[in-house]
Amino acid sequence: MLAPAAAKNARDLVADANVLVERQRWPRAYALAILAGEEAAKAFKCISVVMIGAPKVSRHDLERDHIGKLTMARVMSDLLFPLWRAERGVPPNIAAATARMEEVARQDDKAKQRGASGQKLISDETLSAIQGLAVLRNLAAHSPTDEIAADRARDYLALADAVLYALRASPGN
């Protein structure tokens, strides 16, 4: 179920990014494109586990390992797809090529985060609070049970209050 959902989300994010490109909203379009790559990599990892018996990947890794997903997205776009289309051969040093892709993935992750705050539409503190909310939301949405513990609900409320406080402040304060 996770692979098809991640693939659909990747397609939707690309469509949203294209709308933003048409409106010349470059930083946010780029951020959504990077997120789409993460979602595509998540789908690819899920399929790899099933199809080729790749080492089991935890749901936590699939949700939280942004650098890993972005590195996989770079491996897919810069290595696998060109090989499948016979656009270029195998790099002579795969380890070095992968290391370069991981460094670019780290740059992509930073650019993704700046996409929301790069024009200082929101402060870095607000971005951090929103990211915290997203983590708690993912934990709740992907929990194996339907129950939310009281401490997790209190954490979520505290982060929601922090986001509201940060949004009321002007960027950079």
C-alpha cells in the first residue's frame, strides 16, 4: 500500500510544482520537485524490498531518512534511468559517483527547506516548528494503532502553539 501511495504523491507533487513554475514561484516549485523525488525514492525502496529481497526497510526509515531518500532519488535520476535509456555507461567508480550523489542530496535537502523559507516568507523558527508538526502528524497517521497517547497529543498541541506564535511574529525576529 505504501509504494502506490508514495508514487501517487510524487506525481501530485510534480503537478503542483509545475503549477508553481508557471507562476514563476521558483523556490517553492524546486522544493516540491525535491519532495517528489523523495516520494519516488520511497516507492522505489518499497518495491525493491518486495521484488529483489533488498534488506528490510523500516517505516521509520522510509518516513524520516530524507538524505537517504534524496540520495536514492539521485541514484535513480543520475545513474539508473540514464543506464536504462542507454544514454550513458556505468561510471568507472560507482562508490565515488554515489558519494557525489549523497553530497548533492544534502544540498537538495537544504534547498527544499529553503524553498519554504528562502524568500523569508516564514522564519527559520517557523519552518522548524512546522517540520516538527509534520513529524508528529506522520507518526500519528502511520501508527500501527488508531490510538494517540496523551503525551503525543500534548506534544502536538505544544508544537501547534509554537507555529501559531511564530506565524504571528514577523520573519527574522
